[in-house]
Amino acid sequence: MKLKENSINSYHIFMLPFECRKNGKVITNIRDIRKDIDSKKWQLKVLKIESSLDYNQYRYFYDNVRKAIYTYEDEDKQTVLNYTYKEKLDKYVIAVKDKEHEEEVVEEYELEIEQITLKMYATGVGIISFHLCNKKDGNEDDILKINEYGRRVYPQFLSEESPATKAVKSKFLADKLQIKFMDGSEDDFSIYDNISEVNRYRDYISRIIINLLGNEMFNCRCSSSGEETEKIEITPIIDDRMFTICWYGSPRMKYRPEEDQIYINSFKINEKGERKYNYLSDDFWYKFIFVDGKDKGCEDYEMTEELLKEHTYTRWINYGTLYGISRYSFVLLTTELCKDNQFLLSHLQTMYYEMVCLVLAQRASILSFSNRVTEITEGNFNQNSIDDIQNLRKDYINFINKIYFREVTAQEQGIELYDKIVQFCRIDRDIKDLEGEIDGLHQYVLLEEEREKRSREENTNALLAIITIITSLFAVPSFFTGFFSMDNFRGLSEKSFYELIIHPYVLLQLFYILSPGFIFLLLAIRYCLRKKILNGSKFLFSIIGILIFLYSILIIIYG
């Protein structure tokens, strides 16, 4: 992406990972996803080298990794669909409520929208990203507020006072988010001030997200309705915060600063002769990495220093460049923008953005798989459960082979930065936990299938025994029918009704007539046993026992 000629104070990318479902099922078929995207709003972006930046990014990544970054012309190769928003772009507006001398003041930050992108992965997760350019507000407090308030898509908490969003808006949540080029794209989160609405839309997210994706095909998940819909239901897979990528050209950074200077990347030599950089105790740098808008999130000096040392990448610190990485941010602090460091911003917008997308897709996919495991284990085990588990294992194997990477580039700095992002997002740890969950679920399925197999064998044996008994029962009346002839029963018409119905010959004929009904009864009982409507085969044998007993009495009486 080329920079505009005007001066840039900061550059921000807000990225929302979300899960896609239709009728309660995660959508993992890339062709189905493509059909549901509104082509009037979104332009599919296939791999095409059109500039030196495109070429540099393409060559930066390994070949197998590119398949999880780019969309190809050949549909059979697709792991990810890349889209850009087609309509005219204007401003991303963040309205922030603040207090000044006990009076509530609303500050507005307007950022130019460079582009809005959408990535849809074959694991059922997507990432929508806002690429924003700040040319107006350049001091440190403004940058921190833009990052903190611009990334929230729903309230972190609600208070008991009225309105319920008052407290959260004074700390984390924007008073209003707006995309100026869209009608109805404003969201002041007032829906959360009505508790009855909150109960209905517990998984509601900012209206600007749904409007961008398209109300015709997308909506936020309605937790309490339980209604099936042909729309794609999306829900944030992590929390209320969009991941933040940010570059800031600070006047407090200097190329090769000397000792005892005030710059963030300057240093001091202590009594032990150790070099200690200023960034290890700089409040702004801590807030910038951990996206704190107002108050610093750690008030322990030693812990602050430990965290900053761990989360800062300092390879180019003497050149006035610091990278900061956390579980929800990737930030770059440099000297003020000039020709000598402009390439750093280009790298952030291209290679490092794609690197972060990969890790976010991995993290979101792991959480989505874990949700699916939980849903299966909480349900009743049946054939549908077996199908769900098989689909889960297939999707997980595709994820491991196509999206999860231990290394994405041969470039040394890229390896180190990627390792840090993976480390702080806890990808490797979560992968191991997820493998354990899926393996445990698979073992459970094997045990259940073995149990079902034994149960079927027992039912089959019982059925064979029943057939043997029925065959024996048929042998007895066959003998009597052959032994007696119709001549022995002349004059039946002269007998009374009672004498007629208890006559052995009449009973034998009735037995032949009713035998199919008995067999049907036995088969129905067997079906009930297999479907667990009746518990155990004892009930079945008790019925057979009663029938044999009654028939034996008849044979004794009339034999």
C-alpha cells in the first residue's frame, strides 16, 4: 500500500477475529463461504503481483505458508478467501467521553480509512480489518485513546447505575463508533442500556461490523431465540477487543541517542557498569504495548520492567526502532516518519500484518475447535455425535496441515517476531491441549462404538434364540395338525360357542393365524431394545416366557 503525500502521525489496523455458523454449525466449506459473501460490497482479491511491495511480501514467506495468505485462481487450492471493501471509503470516527473539571466532554478522532479487508478461512473463522491513517492527532495521549477506544466492539462490563454503559464508557468503551461512508453505520452501544435487549442479544457486536458484512447474509448470534436462520451468525471468538496493530513516529525516539538523554531509546550506565534503557521504565511505552488508554495497567516497578523487557523486540533500538508484542497488540515505535524509515511502515502494513493474521487465525481456530469439542461432549451420544466428531477430526487435520506453522519465513527478524507473537498468543500450548481434547473425544467414541457393537451382538443372539423357540413352537402344532384329520372333528358346528373356542383344533388354527402378530411383537420389542426405549433383554425374555407358559398349559389340558 502506498503512503499518501500528507504527513502521517500514526497508522492503525484494528482486526476482529470471529466465528461463522449457519443453523448452529460452523461453516468450514470454503465454497459455501464464498457463495454467502455479498459480491456487491466485497471484491475477491486473488494473488497478483502489481508492485514491488507485492513482490517483497510474496517472497518473504515460505511457499506452503503463502497458501494460507493468498487466494488463488484455482478454487481447489483455497485455504483462505481475501476480500477488500468495494464501496467508497471515508472516515472512521471514534467519539470518546472524558471528564474535564467535572464536566463530561466528548472528543472525536477522525481517521482516514485506507481500506477494509476481510479474510475467511476454511476453519470457519474470519478476520475483518480496518486499515486507518491518522493525520490530525499526534501526541501520545491521542494515540493511546485511539487504540483503546477504537478497538472495542461491545461493553466489557455493565454497571447497575443508569445508563448501564456509563461507567464502561468512561474507562474503555467509545461513546460512539461511526463509519461515515455508510448509512446507519453508527453505533453508540445504547442497546446495552436496556437489560431486556441485552438478554435477547447476549452475543451482539457493534452494528458497524454487521453493516459492513451485509445485513442480508450476516447477523450477530441471537443467544435466546433458538430460531434457525439461513443467515450466517457471527460472534467474536476472543473477547470485546479487536487486535491492534499500530505504528507511531514519536519525537521522543532518536537515531543513535547518547547516554543520559531523555529519549525512550536512550540509556544510562549504572554503578555496576550495566546499560539500562529508558524504555524499561517509560509509562507511554508500557501503555502503547498493552493498549492502555488512560491508566497504566501495572503499578509495580519491577514487574513493569520485567514485562517490558519480555515484550519488547530491541534489535534496532539504536536506529530509533522498537517493536512491542502482546496477546492483543503488535506495535512499532520509530522516529518521526521520513524517507529513511518509511519502509518500516510498509513492512508493518504488508508482511507483519499477514504474519499477525496467521497467528490470529490459528488462535481463533483453536478456540472454535475447543467450542465444538465442548458442544459434542455436552450432547447425547448418538450417530450424529459420531459424524460431528469425524468432521471435527477432519477439519482439525486440515488446520494443522494448512494454517498452523512453526515457522513462516527464512528471514531472521521475521523468525524472531513470529516466535514472539506465537509465544504471547500461547499457540503451541493451546495446540497441545486441543490435541488432548480431540484424542480424548476420539477414544470415547471408540469405547462407545465397542459398547454399541457388544449390545448389537447380544441383541442378535437374543433374536436367534427367539427364532429357535418360535421354530420349536411351530413344530408342536404341526405334529398335532398332521396327527388329527378333519374327520376327527366332524360335528364342530353342533358344538356350543364355548366348546368351539376351546377345541384343540380351533386353537391350533388360531395359533397359525396369530403367529405373524407374535413375531411382529417380538421384532418391535427388539427394536425398542436397540433404541434403548426398553432397558435390557430381560423384559424380552419375560414376554417369551409368559407366551411359552400359556401355550404349555393349553397343550397339557388338551394334549
